[in-house]
Amino acid sequence: MIQYDHHVKVYYKDVDQMGIVYYSRYFEYFEQARTELLAFLGLDVSSIEEKGIQLPVVSGHCDYRLGARLEQQLIIRTMVNELPKAKLRIQYEVFVKGNDAESLVSGYTVHAFINRKGKPIRAPKTVIEKLKDQFNLAD
Amino acid sequence: MIQYDHHVKVYYKDVDQMGIVYYSRYFEYFEQARTELLAFLGLDVSSIEEKGIQLPVVSGHCDYRLGARLEQQLIIRTMVNELPKAKLRIQYEVFVKGNDAESLVSGYTVHAFINRKGKPIRAPKTVIEKLKDQFNLAD
Amino acid sequence: MIQYDHHVKVYYKDVDQMGIVYYSRYFEYFEQARTELLAFLGLDVSSIEEKGIQLPVVSGHCDYRLGARLEQQLIIRTMVNELPKAKLRIQYEVFVKGNDAESLVSGYTVHAFINRKGKPIRAPKTVIEKLKDQFNLAD
Amino acid sequence: MIQYDHHVKVYYKDVDQMGIVYYSRYFEYFEQARTELLAFLGLDVSSIEEKGIQLPVVSGHCDYRLGARLEQQLIIRTMVNELPKAKLRIQYEVFVKGNDAESLVSGYTVHAFINRKGKPIRAPKTVIEKLKDQFNLAD
């Protein structure tokens, strides 16, 4: 398993009339977090895209238990639990910093790999290898 | 089944570098569409909230097949397929206007009912009755 | 003078913890409104861009007097007061529908014209002519 | 003069079809930056609001010279140049990290001080004093 903690802070822009983070904003946090996870693995989006590969989201899901509030420091814990074949699944847990016993929000995104022509392809070797390296380190 | 078509147009603000609507924006479209669905049923958010009831999202899900593009007119088809008990489930299909054979994006949201104290409650009578009226009409 | 009224409704996505529309959201409303103004003039963004011309924003400004609230119907009144030379200036007034005596928010955006190479150019003839037609009509 | 550098990274969520940061997003960056500036001065938004004081934006302005791009690290340089009387003016310059000779975007926001009743008040003593401390340090 690969795990990466991305930190975000909640600002006015994120919070709705109920005083909690608006539900779609978590998908922005997830995007930030997975970009940093991939960069950490040596797979930054710009250089993947230069190779003509894109990772469009094919599914996104979020379960909301507790609302994050203004000025809270959040941890977006991002995990890859299995090597991708045709698709890469990334999971997310959102915690208030200092309390990772209680997850406010959980979610996942599923990503396809597509080539320059927009055709789905299998997970590229470089991606698989970078992920494998991390899985081995984590053993 | 209750069904309601909400129309949105895609603007620059919605579109990302790949030239398609950014994935979290569909959850904003869903919010607009279910607000209009509820208002159409006589359940506008402001008057529900005045009764001390809120309908927070507990789950949100989206499957992305095709990307909507700049200046497209979209239909957000919004459906309620069953009467809520503790939770209300709303489904969404996104079409380009004039082509409702091919859904670009599908999704759903699940909503709890909570009272002024933030405690979960069963679906209020008024909500059930308004929905029932529509189910009967649709029979 | 050219004037066009664009209608938007305020949803949860737009409203912050103070219960009013978050300040940057007006710039999204302005974008929607000017897109519709330009489309109304026969200058839709897609067909301008096909000719290799883009209208990037070079300045944006907003003065906030009163906050718009959830479920309000707003009019984004959009105006062009002078023919563009190197730049096009568009003005905006935001009203609650039914009360256009009191403007909640005023603003403007200034747009350059650039060609395919990203170089600034003078306002294209087609743009000038479409605007002139309207100015004449308004006389 | 008070100056504070806030760092943001550009993600997909921020970038439009032209491959540059969408124009309203800078106002979100400005909000983040001034929140951090105020927190740095000991004036975090939550504790100001607990005292019944709010700082609504009364004007926002942005001049766009160059577009920030995906995965760029930006510095939002935030400055207060004068002690507030009835209003606080904050200025912003946006740089790509490592190149603060060339500002991509400049802007400012003007904030009123209002009390619990929503009435405008003069800048509270605590705010003035915290700012003065910094002005003195900077001398």
C-alpha cells in the first residue's frame, strides 16, 4: 500500500451557509492530494502528459460523515492499495490535523489511462514500476 | 418515479485544460438540479430550512463517460425512484440537449434529514406527501 | 449603449458562511453574462475563437454594496458603452429580480484582443460592426 | 509597510481551456493570502469574528498580465501600505516562485469593518495596534 498525507487549510471560499465545507470542494482537495501523491512517486502530471498519457477520472465517490470547518487544518490521506491494470483506484480519508482517529470524509477516484488518440490503454510501464518500487519499500 | 430536467450551459469557468468540464463541477450542477426538482415539488430549500430541517449530503457519486464541452447546453435529468425513509436518494443523468440517447455522466447523491439539533430524523411527512403526490401523478 | 440582462439564481455552491454570495463568484456570473451578451450580438466565444481571436481579461473589478442571498433570482445587467479600439470594456450591475432600483454589486471587465500568436491586435472588424449595429439600433 | 508571501500551487481545478488560471481564481488566492497575512499578525479570522467584527470585501480588483500555468508554484505577495481608518486596503502581487522580478497579476481588495449589527465601524484598536507593531518592526 502507498500512502501520502496532503495538507490543506479551509478558507472562506470552501465553506457554505451551513458553516461546513461545500460537498464538491472535497473533489478539489482530492485532486490536489493525488497530484502530490503522484509527484511524490515521480509521476507528476505534466511529465505524464508530455508522454501523451492522460489519466481522466472515470468515477468519483465521497461519503460525508462530519463537516470540516473554517480555518481547520485538514489532512487528505491518499492511498493506492493495488497495482493498476486498466484503471488506477485512489482512496482518500480526510482528517482534522492532530486527530486521525476520526475520518470526516472518505472517498475514492478511479482513473483510466488514455493515449494521444483518446483510446484507453493499459497502465504504462513507468507508472507500474514507480508504484511497485513504493509497494516494495512499504513491505 | 419523479423526473425533472434542469438546463445548464457550459461556460469557461467550468472547463479545464483538457477542454472538458472539470469533474467536481458536475456536483454543482447536481445541486442546482435537485434544488429545482425540490422547488418544483413545492419543497424549496429555504422553506424546508425554515422548518428546521436540513438535507445534508451523506454520499455523492459520479461516473464520467464523456466530457461536456464549452458552450454546450446540458440537461441534468434528475430522478427520485423511491420514497425516502431515513434517507433520500437522487439520481442524475447528464445529456447534451437534443441527444438524450447518450448520457455523458451519471451520478447520485444521498441525503439525510436532520433537525435543528443536528440529529438525524425520518423523512418529514410534508416531504413524503409531496413526493407521493408526484409518484401518483406519474402512475 | 448596448445592454443585456442575464439571469442567474443563487445556489448553495455560491454562498459562504456569512450567508451571502462569495465575492469571487460574481466574476463567474460576469463571465456567463458577457458570454450571453456576445452570443446575443452574434459573437459567440466558440466562433470568435475559431477565427483565431481570443478576448482575455486584462482587468476585472467589483464593488460590493449588498450581499446576494440563497435562492435569490439575480439579474446581471451587462453593458457596453463605447466601441472598442484596442480593448473592450464591459460593465455589470447586479440586481435582485424585481428591484432594479438598487444595485447590489457593480463591476467591469476589460478585454484585449489577441491573435493566434498571442499578440495583441486591434478590435476585429466583425466585432466592431456587430457592436455598431446594436449602437445604431439603440439610437 | 507589511508584506507577507503566501505560496500556492496551480492545480487542474484552477486552469481553464486556454491553459491558464481562470480569472476569478486569483480572488480565492487573495483570500487565502490575506487570511495568512492576518493570522501572521495575530488577527486570525475566527478570533476577529468572535469579537463580533467582520471584514467584508467592499472592492476587489485584478490586473492580468501573464497567465499562471498548471503545476506552477506561485507566490501571492500580500501588502498593507497604510494604517486603516474606516477601511483596510490590501495589495497583492502574483509571482512564479523564483522569479519575483516579473509580476503575473496585481490586485487589491478593500475591506470595511462591521459590527454584530452589520453597521460599519472604524478599524478596531486591536487591528490598528497589531498593524502598527509590524509597521514599526519594518522601519
